[in-house]
Amino acid sequence: MYKIAKLNKISPVGLARLTDDYQITENVDEANGILVRSADMLSMEFSDDLMAVARAGAGVNNIPLERCAQKGIVVFNTPGANANAVKELVICGMLMAMRNVPAGIEWAKGLAPNDEMDVAKQVEKGKSKYAGHEIYGKTLGVVGLGAIGRKIAEACSALGMDIVGYDPFVTECEGVKVYTDLKEMLAEADIVTLHLPANDATKKMINADVISAMKDGVLLLNFSRDKLVNEDDLLAALESGKVSQYVCDFPNDHMVGKPGVILTPHLGASSAEAEDNCAEMAVKEIRDYFEDGNIINSVNFAKLDMGQRTGCRVALMVKDMENPVAEVMDLLSAAKAPVTKCMASQSKFGPAYVLAELSEACDVEINDPKVMSVRVLK
Ligand code: MLT
């Protein structure tokens, strides 16, 4: 029986995918698996029973990936599962800003008939203040061409926009003019949208220097993470008019109430459909790892896919091994386990995970200081 703890509300559609071999626990210290959305796990202590964390979403900046890997805890995310939801909100944010919708709504909310004019007359007289621009024919710059960035590029192209893009790991993307230089791409874009993970390499990457490469009056959309932006530099750019508006899904103390800033309360992935998709995918990943030994969509261990298990497998978490497959094969041979196939998944943070298929089920006992854990799957 595996115990699963939830650190956030997780869609029941996903939880329904857990079989009778799983039990939900309120006690995180006894959990073998954790399902999480944006709960902050950075300072959490992890018990020796914890084997996996699955983030129902894309961003993993709330999880200590390195510390988890060092304890042999595999962290998964659900790339693409909420991409459509984010795409739709980005387009909504773009249209809201371009057409001055939030300001127009605020104005309309305060209207009341007076002695001279009824509300309809006031609307026709005052509405020109809120006239905006269309997105048709404008150039959209997509920074980050993963699942979300690509979907946005495709949808915005269908709405008549020209799409330019930049991603350090992508050289080609259908319908997108991909640049190898971020600043050259930014110089082409009327609207820029960010779709990158928040990590040490991307922290505050949108700074005064990068903003200076953008077109004057650019609209900047950030549905990724606030950490990507140097907010002091951005506020200065909003004040000078270099950036016309900033639409961001991550309100914080620094940005709330600032002129030119439109904030939504982290709603990008908050659609019923995306919550179901992410929870289903997160549960599938945990089950695949626990039951078959496969690692698919991990952010701290390399992919290892041996397919569905038909017989017995042994899963080992190991450390300090130069050639994990060879060393584990030796250990399994000494333990008289009949291995037919053996694969390894290296973590960039040190430990490795090794999965071996056996021709017949047997118990495996290994006592070696380099072996952190052994699981027999049968
Ligand atoms: C994501 O990173 O995919 C979203 O922030 C997910 C969420 O809202 O939980």
C-alpha cells in the first residue's frame, strides 16, 4: 500500500485514478508520494519514506529539486497538461490590455444617470478615452517555445499576428521566425510574452538592458513567474513609456497598484479542464514510477522508460557510482537476481536510478553503502 499526501487541492478526477493500492494520508511524514500545486516545499524536511513528488503543473520553483534528488526523491511535473488554459488566458490578457478593457470596465462600473445625461449617453460621449488597438497584423514575440509558447504562437498566428520567437534550446518551430539572439527578436515585437521556467539562469532576465532592446511602447505579458523580471527596471520602463503595459499573473507587494500594471491572481492554469488534466497526469506519473519503475517527465532525473511491467523488476537508487548499470549488474548478479535488461537514469544532482528487469520474480537483498534504496516490483 502506497501513501499519498496532497499539499494543495488536487482535482478528484486525478485522485480517482489512484487504485486500491494507494491511500490518501493527511500525515505528510508517512507519505511515499506527494501531489502538489504551488505550495512552498523549499524549506520542508523529507522523510525517508518519500519516493516521489508530482507537481500538478509546469513550474517547479516551489520544490527543492537538488535536495530531493540527493535524497533519491524523484520530482515530476506535468508539461503541456495546462498549456491550453494558459494560452487562453494569455490571449485574454493581450486583448484586455490592447483594448483597454480593465480601465473601461472600471469606468463603466462608476457610471450613474445624472440631470444632464443618462448612462447610455455618457458612454457614447466618454468612450473614446478607452479606444485601443487590434492585435491583427501586430508582431508577437514569444520568449520560450515549449508546450505553452508553441500553442500561443499557433493561436495568435491564426488571429492574424506575425510570430517571432526565442528559446535557447529551440532552433525551429512551425509558423515562428526563431531567433538565436533574444535582443534581435525583441526588437521586432510589438507584444512580448514570457514562457520560461523560473530558475537561476532565468531569474530577473528581463532587466533594463533587455528591455532597452524592445520596441518603444511594447506590451509585456508574464504568465510564467514574477521572478523572471527585474521589477525595479520594469517600473522605470513603464514610467518612461518604453513599456506601455505589463500584464502579469503573479501579483506581489512590489507591483500591486502600480500604473500600467494589470494583475490577475495566478489564474493561468486555473481552469477546471487544466486542473483535471494536470492531476490525472501527475497521478499517472507517480503510478508509472511506483508500479512499473519508469521515470517520465521528471525534472531532477533523466527519462527512463522500460514500458509496462509484465514480470518482476528491481529499482535501485544509488550514489557515487561511475557506471551505475555495470555496478548494479554486478551487485544483482552477486544477489543471484536473474537480470535480462538494465537501464539507468542519471540525476544531474548526483544520485542515479537503475531499473533492472528479471526473468523470474525473486527477493533481492543488497547491502552496499552506494545503494540508497532497493524496491522489488512484482
Ligand atoms: C504552472 O506552473 O503550471 C502553474 O503555475 C500551475 C498552477 O497554477 O498550479
